[in-house]
Amino acid sequence: MSTTKEQQAPAPLFTPGAHIADPSALGLGAFALTTFVLSVVNAGFVPATVEPVVFGLALAYGGLAQLVAGIWEFAKGNVFGATAFSSYGAFWISFWWLTGHTDLSGAGKDVGKGVGLFLLAWGIFTLYMTVAALRVNVAVLTVFVLLTITFFLLAIGDFNGSSGLGKAGGYAGILTAIAAWYASFAVVTAFTFKKQVLPVGPLGVER
């Protein structure tokens, strides 16, 4: 008995590009809030002793929520958004582990060089993502430019033991968070008011 093509190859459970809610609002919002809280500490607006308040955010919101957003960007076929959200979700989870669960006491005075290397590597990644962001939109490009500056300021500050550069990185991080919040706000309000604000999605996928 012969079978039809439909019987031989059942339809996939999910078709890339199918209509789903835009995950970039979640990813940008999670990134913005976590970055803001840490950057306020780095900038010295609150004592450094309160930095552990960031750890839960780094794991749950900056980390896991961004990973979820990244997975949905993969489902939508958005390579840029998937790479960005998944990577920075992993960054925040690794930050949570580094700052709360890693014993660097054996490094002695060189601990800053280790942390600086960690931040430098993320700065390099962010730099090439900034190049890719040139083809997205101004809001996202602004986020990546500011984030690149933030990472390099913090990395150099840790390498040199410069509290001044660390504070400058905190200020840059606050600006990064504001830009990311704006981009998230634009996506949420565009959906809420049923308006197409941009000709393409906020992370480069045509709507």
C-alpha cells in the first residue's frame, strides 16, 4: 500500500519564522536591569559591600531569562539575536559563579589580572558583535557600542588596579542599561499599541 508524502514526512512541530511573541523585549529587559544594578555598584553610588544583591539577578534574570530569549531567537531564525542573548545569558551565569562560588584566594595580588582577562575576552566578543549590529538598528547599535566601552574600561581597570577606571566602567554600564531598557521599551510598546515602529524587528529580523 503506497503512502502520501504527507504521511511519509509529517509536518515539523515548529516552523522557523512562525509568528511568536518577539523575545527581544525580554532579553533586552533582563540584560538592562542586571547591568544597571551592577553598574550602580561599580560606579560607587552604593557601597561595594552590597554587590551580592546582583548575584540572584545575574543567575535568574540576566542569565536564565536571556538564555530563554536566545533560544526563541534561534527558533525565529535570528542568528544575531540568538547569539547575543544566549551569550550574555551565559555571561551573567558565569559572573554569578565567578563572584559567588570561585575561590581566587590563591591568586593573591594577581586576582585582578584574572578578572581583567575575563572581562577583556567579553569585550572582544562584544566588539565584533558591535560590527554586526551596524546592520540592525540605531538603538541596538548604541547598546553594543556602550557595552564594548564598559567591558574595556572594567578590564583595564582590573588589570591596573585602577578604581577610577572601574567607576568609569560603572558609569558606562549605566548608560548601556538605559539604552537597552529603551530598546526593550520600544518593542513592548510597539506590540501593546499595535504599531510597527521599525521596518525590521529590533534585532534585525523582518516582521
